[in-house]
Amino acid sequence: MTVEKPVFIDTNVLLYARDLRDPAKRAIAVAWLRHLAATGQGRISTQVLVEFYAAATHPQKLALPTAQARAGVEALSHWRPVASDLTLWREAWCLADSHSLSWWDSMILAAARQAGCRAILSEDLQDGLLVDGVLAVVNPFTPAAPSPPGVTPAPQPR
């Protein structure tokens, strides 16, 4: 995957960037977020912000202090979040029908398309899924996943 266009970030990548329990995934998530922030190519949706805040403050998930979670949402608001509106819903309905996707996954994919993305980084969506020949789903945590540009991939265990 080349990073010529904006890249949509799913909630799980944002959460791994703050999760101290999985250092390997945290390092990958942080590297992608830093790269996309530095280049201005990161995109999210209001749905992702809501999901991030809910999981970040949940006592059995990240359990971040509310002030820290709120600061994270404030910082991510600069990533041009795609708002949920009827246009987005209609596109999500079409995606759900044509690709047999869940409602929430369809909303994420519709937001990524609306943001002009060619790729979405997600652990939850099907790695390698190509939506309408335009939007590619990439699980950044698989061994075959591309590293962020400028980051040397870690050696794989043999």
C-alpha cells in the first residue's frame, strides 16, 4: 500500500496506540499515527471518535482518566472527522447490501470513501477486502502488512 491518498484509521488502531498491554501492536499503531499526523493524511469519522472515547474510558478496557480520553478526542478532531449524516447512511446501506457487511462496518467504510481514502487500517475488518475496487482494508498488525513510510519493519521471527 502506498500512502498517496488519505488513510482512514479504525478505532482499534487508535486504542492500540494507547494500550500498554500489547507493546508490539502499540508500536505499530503509534508509528502509523505519527506518520499520518505528520503528513496530514490521517482520516477518521465521528463514529470512530465515539467508539474511541467509549472504549478508552471503559473500566475493563483502557480505563483512561476521562480528561486523558477527552484530550485524545480533541487531538483527533484535527483529522477532519467525517460526520454521520443521511448521505453517509445511504452509502453505508448500499455497502451493507452489496458486500454483506454489518451496519457499523459499513458506516466505517462509507466514511473512509467519503474522506477520499484508498486504504483503511483496521484489525476488525477483513484484511485484504477491496471495496468496489477502490478502498483496500489493511490489517497493520499482520506480518505481511506494510510499515508506515520511513519506518523500517521489525525482523520477523523464524
